[in-house]
Amino acid sequence: MKVPQTPSHACHLTRKIHQRELTKSLPKNKPQVHASY
């Protein structure tokens, strides 16, 4: 889910939100998934 042509601060916020959602929805034994964000 990439949003092109966005300011870097918006991109950072989106990544932070996505990371939070991934952390909630994924098992705790998969740290490498949200480490790539």
C-alpha cells in the first residue's frame, strides 16, 4: 500500500499507523515483518 507523491511527514505518519496495525494483527513471533517498515 504505497501512496505516491506524499510529503515525507505524511509518509512517516502512514508508516507509523501501518506498523501499529501490523503489530496488532500479526503474531508476536514475526518481528521481521514490521522491521522492514
